[in-house]
Amino acid sequence: MQIIPAIDIIEGKCVRLTEGDYAQKKIYNENPLEVAKAFEGIGLMRLHLVDLDGAKAGEVINWKVLEKIATQTSLKIDFGGGIKKEATLKMVLESGATYATIGSLAVKNPALFQEWIARFGADVFMLGADVFEEKIVIGGWLEKTNITVFDFMKMYMDKGVSQMFCTDIQKDGKLQGPSIELYEKIINQFPSLNLIASGGVSSLDDLIELEEIGCSAAIVGKAIYENKITISDLANFN
């Protein structure tokens, strides 16, 4: 199982939220590039970079962070937060992202997203399924829908998207363990899916359990910043 460390950006700084609440924000580092280089330094190859300002505004805000990390590290970056227009998508890919993370748009404008898949190829997209009680939530986790995570994933698997990550927002940032039961349900239903776990990872034991149930990767954020999982732990696991 691959480890994908997360960097969430607000005002150019590395932060974490709790339960997706912008009022529950903690700044961990003023310089996200430093953080990314530390991950690269232990042999990690991927980075999950989220523009939280962009997710809220509906347009990418923190371009410079993406460009800096992409040009000064060799990490494969999946970048999300505010990708709503084709021009923005092109800029994200041109700025060095390997994958564009799409979440809200895939719910609100499926026709446009499917058009992008046809034009750019399914391989450049990572689909984000943010979930509250097995239903999709969108818009920086501020808006609930009635779409189940299973229907959502099935729809885009049928369009060729093979990388999807699922975040249970009730778990995210709480360091109380990931949604093992939910991930097992998804993997049982879609055994060919590259399911990436996201949210709630609090220990190496959590990572071992996610690997055992068949997750292809795990996004790890707050556990690293709160020293629940050390950089050397990640190096050894990887």
C-alpha cells in the first residue's frame, strides 16, 4: 500500500482542519515546500495537495504553492480545490500536477466532468468522494447531497476513472481511526477499484489495517503533523 502524505493549504500555509470545519483550523508550517521536501527526503513519491481556499471559493487560489512544490521536488502531486473550469484544469496540469482531484464538480456538473474525461483521459483525474453517513458532501464539505458513495463511484468507474479516494468527514482530523467498515463495503462492491483511504488515520496500526483490507493507498495528514506517526515510521512502512 502506498502512503500519500497530505498538505492542506490556507493563505499559502500548511494547515489542518477538524471535520472539515474552517473555524477549526491549525497552522503547522508557514512553508509547505519544506514539508513536501521532508516527505520526498524519506522516499515518498506522492503528495495530496489541497487548496482549501480554492475549495471554498470555487476557483484555485494557491497556484504558487503547487508550482513551487512541482518544480522543486519530484513528487507526483494530486491537486484539488476549486477546479471548476477547463482553463483552471489546464493550468493545474501545466503547473505540475500529475493528477487533478475532482470532487464537487463531478456531482454538480457530471456532463462537464465526463467531457473532460473524454478529452484529457481518465488517467489524469483522481476522484474525491467526501462522505457523511455514506452520502456525498461537496463544496469544501459544506453541502450535503442524497447521492450514495456507491452510486457515485460506480458512475465514474464506468467512465474509466480508476483512482478514487474516500474521506469520511466525521473521521477527518479527529485521529480516531479511519472508516474501516465503509472501506470494506466499497472494496467488496468494487474489487477492481484503486481505493485510497483518507481521513482519521492515527497510527501505524491503522495503516496496517487499511493495507490488510485491500486499500491501494492511504492519505495521511494530521497524524504526521501531530507526531502520532513519525517521518521515520513512514519511511519504514513505505
